[in-house]
Amino acid sequence: MSVSTNLLSTDVESVETGTSGWTADANTTLFQSSRFYAGAKSLGMTATAAGSVSATTASRVAVTAGVTYQAYAYFVNIAAASGRTASVRIDWYSAATGGTPISSSIAVATTLTNDTAWNTPPPQITAAAPADAQYASLAVIVTGLTAGAQVAADRMTLGQPFTNPLSLLPYTASSVETDVSEWTAEANTTLSRTQPTAREGWYSLVLTAGAAGQVGASTIAVPVTPGTLYMGQVSAQSSAGAMRVDLRWYDASGNLLSTTTGQDWALSSSAWTICNTLANAPEGAATVQLVLAPTATAAGQTWLCDLMCVIDMTTLYPADNLIPPAASDFEAGIAAGWAVEGGTASLSTTYAYSNVYSMQVVAGGGDLVVSLTTSVTGPIVPGQSYQLRAPMRTPAGTLPFITQIEWLDSAGASIRTRWQNWTVSGATGWYWGPMGDIAPDGAVSVRVSLGYTGLAAGTTLYIDRVQLIPGGFTVATRPASGGGVALTVNGLTSVSPTWKWTLTRITSSGASAPVRGWAGDLVDQVITGDVAVITDYEVPLGVPVQWRLMAKDPTGLGWRSYLSDPVTVESSPTDVWLKDPGLPARSVQLTVGTPMPTWSRAARQGVNSVRGRQLPVVISDVRSGKTGTLTVITETDDDVRALWWVLETGNTLLLQWPPGWGEDDMYVSVGDVQAAPIVDYAEVHDRAWQLPLTQVDRPLGGITGSADRTWQTVKDSGPTWLDALAGATSWLDVYSGVDGG
């Protein structure tokens, strides 16, 4: 069948339950024939008098103006006879009932064979529904009958033809089911049709060489858009030699701009090979021609071609994919830049993640690395998070592997390499291996890889549709005011929505601690969106710190992680930070005065003298935390207000020291405060503050507010609320800046 969906009902198509779905036309009596092309019955027609018989569907089917439809039916003589022809006709209407046809489309008549065999290929008509057409009916017609003679029809069909919906070529040119009028034979070529060898429908296009040399056929030109990616495609078979598919680009005046020459595709004489060429329409292009261009070695050689297409690939390839389409996919062959160490690569149609082809890799035994080094389709944006998707499958069952991104500078030298471990746990589907990384400064190209260790010789795997697109499971960092580091978590939706994520701070000593979030520590967080934004105000000063983003399957079956680049928060050699962990806007940087704190750690013990014993019995508990007095200096009224602001809440505060002072950051409770003038002169505002400190545990709870994001920040994001709310799904998004405002 050449129609993807028959608009006629099953009873009308096959007449298995009766002839009620059909209306007899003039000179015709209908009956249910026991002859059949498929099923058990067919539509029989008896001629009342010599002449033609015909029948029309009793009900009309809905159609859409401008859309192409195809109709056909199979015919048979009940008794052998000569001189009969069969045809089908589509009548187009503006209403479901009544009225006269807007117009009709009728197939070229087919002469029935002088026997009782079903005639194939059937007569068919392919036509676009005219303007104002909303309904259509199908008629089956046979001429040349004598009075009382009978014929039958079966598998009556009306519907949209089977075609690639993204192809720009009309179905009649793609399929040549009607004729070859939309094709032009170029030098050294004659064109014809053949059947029954066809990839789709009943006919294929035949190119015949007049002599040795270039053979060619071109179809009608179709409109294109400059810069858009298109693919020329043909299914071909031949014993004569390879097929080449070219794309000729023309400007609006019909002048040839350029020609994209495809590769030579080896053909088989007994199977169809899909031959593709990918290219972006050049600047100024208005139309393109698909050209079939094999080379003959002798006169009379032939090539059979079917399903010729020019496909708009816009929806199939993400526009923001850094990997060029020719290298991302394998529809036009294995592009330069792909390399296999420890195995061999070839094109395969055994599996395909998309379209037709994938890259098949067969391991030679031992370690295997499949890599692509390529120039990118657009500029790499430093600081942008990118996600590598490298769909892979294998019939080998469980197969551990790694995905890797390596950023390269203008000289091709490696700037940074990141990798992620994976395990294919079965042979039933494709595994993306999605990993993320943030592009570093200076990156102009990239190398992506899949690596395998200790494979048995002959282990086979397939790779297809490799992408490097914005997004990815990463955490980006940048210094923020208030002594913090702003963290942007990306790609949370790239993992399963049932997974939970955790964000942890890791210092250069290897110590780790959870990052405080809006409602508490960011541990086992439910995924509610792709991006999360938070500022870590508890990061230590002056030492390299990294952040690990981890997502885990609650069942323990899977996990993903990303470790950020190190960030060092600047520190002053004379200043400390006194921060409110829950209210970071109140945090203040203070100059330390003398004397330095004298820390005391009280013993918790009772000394008990026992009668008759020389030595006491001492009952003790763990020693207390530190207590001591910190001296800080303020110079201006603003300094005084800032210090009072952080102290006034009475909250537990975080005291952070510059590196090299030999002091550990600690959480403290501040006791009674004293502020003394530096000199006894009223106009000198310098004060020495005595802050009695008691070390306490890290407080629970989340962050409220920000040291640098206020409503003024939101207001400055744009002139209207639409600007302020762009990209936000909640007030928390606006509050935290996840919308990018």
C-alpha cells in the first residue's frame, strides 16, 4: 500500500460485509464477489448493457484543500476478456452531501489483462485537493464490457500518500508513481520507470547511461532558506556502480550559485541503499535542485531510484549544537574528525537513533576509544554550561564506558578535560550518557570521546546523533559580594525526576560540608526545575574551594556528579568577616584590633576530695568550645551602623579569618558589647569594639535574602514586570535570580 492511512472505512475498502458502502452508477449492478485481492470478498460490477461500469463511495470523506491525496484500486476480470480498461477518479466537493463536484482528478486508464488475474500495479491518481475542497469521493471505473459481463475491484484506497513530511519535493516527483515529468534527463542519460521493483508504491525511476561517463538526472527546483540545513536523499540499487547525490543551489533569478557534491555510495543489485548528502543552503540561495549523478563505465548501465527527497533538517538538528551536522549524525557518512583507537568503524543500518544510519564500531580487543575532534558550528561561550549527548547501544549487554569532553584552544592544545562514568545495563535501547561541562576561557574547538576498557574482540556497539548543546548537569561559580560565591546549578531535569540532588562545598584540605539553601541545607533536594541559584556565604576565605553537585536515584541504582572549578574568595590580611548565615545582607567585614583574642576552653569537671584518700576523684565531661574577646575597629558612622546591624538580631554568627592567621572559622554567639573611642576627641569617630565570643554549633535553617540582590536589582532588570518575571516560574525564582534578571 502506498497510502499511510486509508480514509475509506474497512468495509468500504474491502467489501467484506456487503456493498452498502458503494453506490452503483449508470449501467451498473453491484454484487459481493467471491473473488478477492485480499480478505475474502470484493466489489463486483455487472454491466446492464454494453459499455462502462462504475461505482462511487456512498459517503464522502473529509479532506483539506491544498493537501496531496492518492487513490487506487485493484481490478480483475471475472471471466477473461480483452479490450477493457480500468481507472479511478477522485471527485472534490465543498460539502458532505449534495451539490456538484468542484472538479475531478482521474487516473490514467490501465488496460486489463486478458485473463482472470488481479492487475498490478493498479491504476492510481495523485492530486492536490483544490481550493475550497472539504470532502471527496472515490469512483472505480471499467470500460469495454459487453452486456452482462462482470468485473471486480478490491482494496479501494483514498488517502495521503506515504511520504517524508519534511521533504520539499512533491510526492509525484519523489515517487514517480504517475510519470517522470518532474525529472530532467541530463547529458548521457535517458529516464524511464520500472515496476515491480520499487522502494515504495509500484514504480521506481530508471537512469540509463548512453555511454561511459557521467550520468545525471535533476528534479524540479524547490524553495529553500539561506543558512538552513537540507539533506538530499535517494534510495537506489544497481549493479553498475556507485550513486552520488548532489545539491544545486540557485538564486532568485535562477542563476547557479554553487553545487554541493556528495560522496559515492556503494550500491547493491538486490537491496536498496539510502544515499544522502547534507549541506547548508548558501547565502543568496532561493531554490535547490536534487541531482542524481552516478558514473557509468559502459553504455546501457542502469540505476533504479525511489523515494527521492530534499529534506528540511531544521527540526531534526538542534540549531545550538556545537557539533556540525555532518559529524553529529552519520546520514552522509562518517565525517572527518572521527577516530577509532582499538577497533574499526563503518556505517550501519542495523540500528539508528535517528533517520537511517549509525556508526558501527567493532572492538579489536582490549581498550577502545571513539573520539571526534571538530571545529564547532558557532562560538564557544566561556562560562556557558554545555551537555554532551552521545547515544550508544550494544548487543553485548552490560558494558561500562566513559564519556569525555576536552576543550581545545586555537592551537589545538587541551585546556581542560572532564569525564563521566556510565554502564550500559542491557541491549534493548540507546543510552545517552549525558554529561555536562562549563566551557573555559580560550576554547575554540572541542574533542568528545567514548572510552571502553578491556573489551573482547568483536564486541560491537553503535553511536548516533552526537550533540553538544547548551545545558548540562553542572554547577557554575562566580564571586559575589558579601564574601560569598554565587552558584548556578544547571541541568537538573537531565536526570530522572525521581532523583534527588545535593550540593556540597569541598575545601583544599578535602573537608566537605553541605551548602545552605533557601530552606535549609541542599541535601536530597527534590527536582522542581532545571536551574537552581544560591549564594554560598559560608565559603572560607583565601583558599581554593570547589563545589560538588550530586544527583542520586533513591533506589541506589544510578548517580551523576559534577565538580566545579576551584574558586578563591579574596581576603584582607587585616580583616575578618562576621556573617549572619541566615541573613547574609547583614554580614560585615571588620578590621581586627589588638589584642588578639585569648581563647579559653573551660574544663567541665568536678574535683571531689574523698575521706581517707590522698588524691581527689575528678569527674569530667568534654571540654567546652572557645570563649574569648575579639577586638575590631570601626572608622566611620557607616561602619558602626553595619556592625550594629549584624549584632542586633542576636543570631548565631559566622566568624571567618584570613588564611595564615592560624585561626579556624567558627560559629559564635556574641555577648555584651563595648565600644570605646580610640582617642578622647569627640570628632574622631574611630572606635575599638570588644566582642565577647562563645563558640557554638552551626545553626540550622536556610538563607533569607541576599547580600547583593535586592528589589532594586529586580527593578533594574527591565522597564516592566514582564521583563522582571521573564523565565521565572515562582516568586522564589525572581527572589533568587534564577530568571537571570
